[in-house]
Amino acid sequence: MSRTIVVTGGATGIGRAVAERFRADGDDVVITGRRADVLEKAAAELGARAVVCDATDPDQIARLADSLTRVDVLVNNAGGNTDFTQPDAGNDLRQLRQNWLANLEANLLSAVLTTTALSPKLTDGGAVIHLGSIAGSRGPGSYGASKAALALWNTDIAKDLGQRGITSNVVAPGFTAETNFFHGRLTPDRRKTLLEATMTHREGQVTDIAATIHFLASPAAHHITAQLLHVNGGALPTR
């Protein structure tokens, strides 16, 4: 029996790879995003359903929830480092506040709002997976703080969802190729540094993250919840 999978930010990068992985199983995949043209193109190529939805907008999220009858797996992938798109704050406290709020909204509140809105549609025994980051364990700045907050909030929501047999976990990628995370600002020297930081001496691929998320949504992972799983080639060892 096919499942209904919702992937926020599902038109590009990791989100698209996740959607493609579930579509390979024959699942009904719903991808969301803010850019209608990019979203519709990806949906047509993947054989998925597109719903234009800004994951930080309560009204749009409510409409997304109303359009769904059931959700077996929710992947909160929408987000990113808004530091690259905000003006340098310098000593301007108002701009600094805005910069921090932008990352908290993109990476924490997007998941909180979407999970809360779709919770009534989640099937018992389902799964929720949030996209974290290696930055949430070692910083820096508002992006790292927002991802750290996401991981902490996950322990809270996992307890609530666990009463219905629903798991909730965070997957935290390290340096991953084929994404727009650096907004075109990744220099050769920076790429080399990130690569050398891994133990495997390879760049992470979007398919690596998609495979981990796919596993967490499978019956094999049904006793794994409230966890933070790092996928970084050993760039950040844990114990």
C-alpha cells in the first residue's frame, strides 16, 4: 500500500532527492515550496503533487493541511541559512534582531508550524523527520542556533507524537554537494577545507541524506525516535 509523504522545500536539493527516493517506492509524494514555477516543474518531473506553501506562513500552512486527507510521513526540509541573504548588521541592533529572527523563522518555526498543523492528519505509526545541520552542534551564529533549537524542540514533539506511535527525528547533514546552501559563495579553498574535515574524504551527496530520511520513515526504524542523526562523513564525531 502506498503512503502519503509530504516534503517541504521539496523542489530542489535535498528535498527533491527525498521526494525522488519515496517516489521510487511508488508513494504518493506532495512537495511544497514558495516558487510556483520551480515547484510545478519538479513535480512534473518527479510525478509528485505540488502545493505552493511558504512554511513560515500560518495561513498557507493551514491551506496545505486542509488539502490533505492523511499524512504517513512528514519531512520538514524547508529552511536554510538566511545569513547569506540578510544585510550585514554591524552595530545595528534592529538589523541584528531581524537577521536572527529570519533564521529562527526559516529553520525552527517552519517545522513547528507545519508539524502542528499536519499533526491531526498524521497516521498512527507514521514518522516525522526534520532537517537539521552540523551547525546545530558547533555553530556558528543564528543559523547554528536555529538548528540547535530545532533538535531540542524535537525531543518535546517526539514525546507528544510518541503517544500515537509516531516517531520524530532530526537528520543533520554536514557539507553536502548539489545544494544552494552557500548561495554561490563556496570558494575552492572553503570546499577543500570542508572536504578535508571528513574522515571519508568525500563530499556528502543529497542521496546520502535522502537515504537516511527514507530509513527513518521505514518500519526498520520504528523504535528510533527523539534522536539526532549526523550524516557528515565523520566531520563531527559523536559518541
